[in-house]
Amino acid sequence: MARFAVRRLINMAFVLFAISVVTFLIFYVFPGTDTKAQVQRIAGRSSNDATRAQVKKDYGFDRPVYVQYARLVEKTANGSLVSYSNQTNVRDEIVRGIPATASLVIGAAVIWTFFGVLFGVLSAVYVGRWPDRVLTVLSMIGISLPVFWVGALLLYYLTDRIQLFPPGGYVRLTEDPWGWFTHLILPWFTLSILFIGFYSRLLRSNILDTINEDYVRTARAKGLSERRVLVRHVLRNALIPIVTLFGLDFGAAIGGGAILTESIFSLQGVGQYAAQSVGSLDLPPVMGTTLYAAFFIVLLSAVVDIAYAYLDPRIRLNA
Amino acid sequence: MAPEPSAEFAFEPSPALPGVAGTEGRPIEGIGPWQAAWRRLRRNRIAMASLVVFAAIVACCVAAPLWADQVAHVGPEENNLTGKFERGGKQLYVVTPPPQTKPVGPGWSGRYLLGADKNGRDEMVRLLYGGRNSLFVGFVSALITTVIAVVLGLAGGYFRGRTDLVVRTTFDVIWSFPVLLLGIALGTALAIGGLHLGPIDIQGGSLWIPTLVIGVIYVPYLGRPIRGQVLSLREKEFVEAAVAQGNGALRIMFGELLPNLASTILVFGTLIVANNILTEAALSFLGAGVQLPTPSWGNMIGEGVNLLSTAPHLTIVPGLAITLTVLALNVFGDGLRDALDPRAKVRLR
């Protein structure tokens, strides 16, 4: 077990290093290595000469490439990345955005898991009959909709035209729990639609695969009720890939997948911060969000893998 | 693919040809897996219908210049803030002057069939040209994804060892970034500065930037399953036979293994085009994809949402176009998988 954990952590350290190099390449090298252009990219188009001189010195643009890389790593590690167009500290802004993003993603994850599993099971139980057909069509549409478009239309028609829900924005859970809830209902559903479609389709086909297994026949032969067979024997196994997928999707949504939903509903989360910075072509926040989010996902997946290995000896012995 | 004892392979007695002797005794004609798949696909009416819908959308978008020249008489990027035009015998403002500043809505006229946007540009013309750009980005990026994923997956799975380590790490690193955020980071950095890397020299506003970005970020999503498949395929007897015959690695990878991956690539490829059209829309909506004034379905929605109260058509129409296109591709991709993967038939019964 300890050996597995150590190996997984070494691998994680390597991936973290690779991520920082890739981010460096994306923002420093790919768009061209002309010093003046580099400085302007970081400082912003409307920056003055003093800012540019400072950026040049801070980021080491007058020094060799490896110094520039080291500076970037240093700035990310000690949280001194700053946006030069509005003078805010990137790490502080991200930390400030975490409650909104977490509220959005955790709530949405509950919704998409519930409805994904419900629809998947219904579809599989009624396979070929009308509930299955209706749900298949719905999930197909669900995975084909542009999230931001649905969000924008819901926001406009359900809050502006008929005032069913309060307009966008985030209300803190600690200040006004009911306001927090009502403000998040639409964003939760908007973010969930895509995942409900994916999960119900995947679960349906997993269940239909599992149903043909020998142990299911054995369970039926033992005289167990259909319901018990479905829940205890079929669903347990059919859910395994869903659990894996859930971990991935949850991490990805926290780490940036919620950008579109957040920016449509103006929830002051990490995603909206990134989206606004993209809109004003302000690079340091985009760079910071990307790095921190990737780090978060790598850490999370290492923890999940080690937890899995602890729970399931097959994993730690095979890997 | 192993021959499958289903209805397609059963002997169907052909109608006896009058005057031709011995037709009854004709041997049963063999049918290849591709032909069998095509027959299955052809019988799936929903999949074929969505193929037709998709083909129609592509045809309309390709014919965009025709509409612009012959019917609307304006290009996709021509502003018209103060002009008027004729609809139903009346002169109408393209954009009602301030204080309202309301762009004209859809109506029955060659010009401004779908109304105008906030700059007085013809929405129908932009929809068609935008579709061309969105489809271009979707298709070409899917092609890029597929080529890179296939080459890396084949190399990693076939050579194993150190090559595989490099391939796996490449996939892992790309995979570790939240995919949309990676797209945004690349899209923004390159939209500001363009891409200048050795012989490659692309300006910031080029369509190739979102195309390349989207093409690269989805590589592991296809590369991982391909690598896995190659790992198991290379242990099969036919590979051993090819090695024994003295074939080189390249020959085995592309001549023996690749044909066995074709159905996976085809199915995933279709779904990746759909997915990439959605990603393009998302990136362009945020301003990290196709750059204005070049239209794309995503940035048209991005421009439209601010005018939802006065001109909802600017948001609804391009969104419907995206949904319809992606839905058609997804449904077709599903049908394609059912046709190519006989297991799926057992599943559905």
C-alpha cells in the first residue's frame, strides 16, 4: 500500500511539473517570444510604460527562458500573480470565488447524479417501451444543447419575463440560506442537463450489459424479487463506471467546467473570474486559474486513486 | 470482426430470374463486415434521417456566398447602422435609431430574412457564414484530434516501454487540465499574440487558432481508448503472423492494426465532430474562439445575449442551429455505433 502511494505521489509530482511547463509554453512561448510583445501580453494593451518596465523585471523577460519559467513557478507558489488591468491579486480573487463555485458544482452534482441514475434505471427497466424512448430522446437532446444558450434563455424567460426566480448573482449561504437556494436553482439545472444526459445513457447501457451476466441469472434462479435483483446485483455493478466518471466530472466542473454557467448567471465564482478576464484579454488571471485548477485536479485524482487502492487490493497489486 | 449469425448473413432467396437457368443453385455470396454494417445502418431510419439533416445543414452553409450574393446582396461583415430596407412594400429601419436602437426582427424579405444584429448586419447571412466557420472548426479540429490520437495511440500501444511512457504522460498532462479551461487558456493566449512557433506563423484572428486549440485538447479522449485497443490487438495471432512474415513496425501499425481500429475511429470521430462544434461555440461565446467580426454560431450567441429583451432572435436562431447540427451528428454517431458494433444489437434486442 505504501509503495503504491509513493509511486502515485512521484507520478503526481511529475505531472505537476509537466503542467507548469505546458502552461509556461502556452502563455510565454507559443504566441511568440518577442520580448516587447511578451511584456504587453502580460501587462495588457492599455498599460503604461512604468507598468511594462515593472512586468519586464518581475517576470524576468530580460533574462533567459529558464529564469522566466522559475519566476512563473515562484509567482504561482507564493500567490503573487497580479492582474495589471484592475490591480487585483489572482490568488485572492480565486479564493474569493470558491464558495460560489463549490455551491454551484456540489448542488449540480447532487441533481445530475440523482436524475442521471433515475432516468438510466427507468430507461433500462422499460427498455424498448415508451418511457425508454422518451428518455432516450430527452437525453440525446440534453447532450446536444449548448449549456450557455440554455442558461441564457432560462435566465431571460424565467427571471425577466415571468419573475419565477430571482435574477442572477450569488447570495451567500451564511447570510441568506433561502436566497442562496433560489438563486442557485436555475444554475444547478443548467449545469446538470448535459451530465444527466450522459449518465442516464451510460447507466442504461451498463445495466443492459450487466443483466445478461450469469450471476444475475443465478440471483433470479434463487427466487429473489426482481427489485432486489436490480438493486443489489445489477445496479451495484452497473454503477462502477459511473462512480469513476463522477470523480472526473466533479473535478473538472470545480476546476473550470462551470465557467459558462457561472458567467451566464453572474455567480461570482472562479469561473466567472476567468471568463471576465478572457473578455478583457487579461492574461495573468487566466494563467493563474488554469494552473491552480490543473493542480487541484491532479491532487484530487491522486487522492482518489490512493483511496481506491486502499479499498480495492486489485488496483494496488496490478499497478 | 467475427461473422455474426444474424439475419443479414442468412441466405435470402433471390427472386428467380426468368430465362436464366441455374439461379437457384447459385452459391451464397459472401458479404464483408463493412457491407454488413452499411446494410444495418441503412435500415436504421432515424440514423439515416439525421444524416440527411446534417448533410442539408452542411449544404446550406457551403452555399452561404450564393445566398449573400443572390438574395441578400450583403456580406457577413457589412455594418448598416443608419440604412433602411424594403419589406412588404414598406421602408423599414435596419436598426431603429436611438433612443430605441432596436435591430429589425425576422420577416418575409430577401434582405434581413432573419432580421439584423446590433450593427445592422444581415443575421441570415451571418448564420450561414457562421455555420461555415463553426463546421470548419468542428470538422478540421476533429481530424486533427483523430490523426494525433491515432498516431500516438498506435505508437504507444505497439512499441510499449519508453515510447508508451511518453505517450501516456502526454495524455495524462493534457487530461489533467480542465478541458474547457485549457481551451480558454490556449484560445486567449493565441488570440492575443497569434501562434508563432518555428515555421508556423498564424495571426491572432485566424480560424486556425480555435481549430488547432480544439484539435489538441481532445487528443487524450480518443487516444486513450485507441492505445488500450492497440495493446490488446498486438497480442493477437494476426500480428504475430505479420511479424513472422518480416513486416516492419510501420507496416504492421498502419497496415494491420489501423484497419482493426477503423470502426472505433469512425464512431468516435463522428461524436468528436459534434463535441467540437459545441466546444467551438463555448469558446467563441467567451471570446476565446473565433474572433469577431468573423461570425460563428458561438460568438453570434455571445453578441445576442445582451439584446435578449429587444431582439431575442439573435440568440435563439444560432442556438437552434447548433443544437440541430449537434443532435443530428450525435444521433447518427449512435446509429453508426450500433451498425459497426454487433454487440449493440444484442443489447437492444
